[in-house]
Amino acid sequence: MATSTKKTPAKKATVKERPPIKVGKRTGPVALKGSQYDIHGALETYFGFREFKGTQEKSIRSLLSGQDTFVIMPTGGGKSLCYQLPAMILDGCAIIVSPL
């Protein structure tokens, strides 16, 4: 038994322009204090922790000072926080390169 199928023409793709995202000025616990970021205030505000683990603070300060930073820590050592906290504090976009 032969079947007949009627093909419908493909719809034309449309692309909508999106307006640029406006980023407000950051204030509160992540604002600059002198020449330093208040990373301890940001840590507690955003993540609920009072202290950093291992070399997290050193890594975060390196990133916030504009240094390219390579972090190696064991599983559960807190690597994610090392890029998440600076991404929350700094304006702009964070690009993370991970082999996972």
C-alpha cells in the first residue's frame, strides 16, 4: 500500500535584535573599600561563608588584581568559588576554561 505525504514549506527564520544589557553600579558589600574589594563581605553575602578554605583568598585576590590565575586544588577544595566570587564582584563577563 502506497502512502502519500504532503510536505509543508519550511518557515523563514527570523532573528530579533536584543537591546544591550544594562549593568548598574555595584554597591554594598562588594563595593570597593579603598583600593581593595571587600571579598569577605561578598563571601558572606553571596555564599554564606565566613572564612575561605586553603588558597581561595590568595587566588581570588590575584584575579581581582588583574592577574591571569591558574588554580589547582583537590576535589572539594573550593575551586569553583575562586572564579564565582570574582565574577560576582567585577563588572562584565567571566570566561572560565575547564576541561570538564
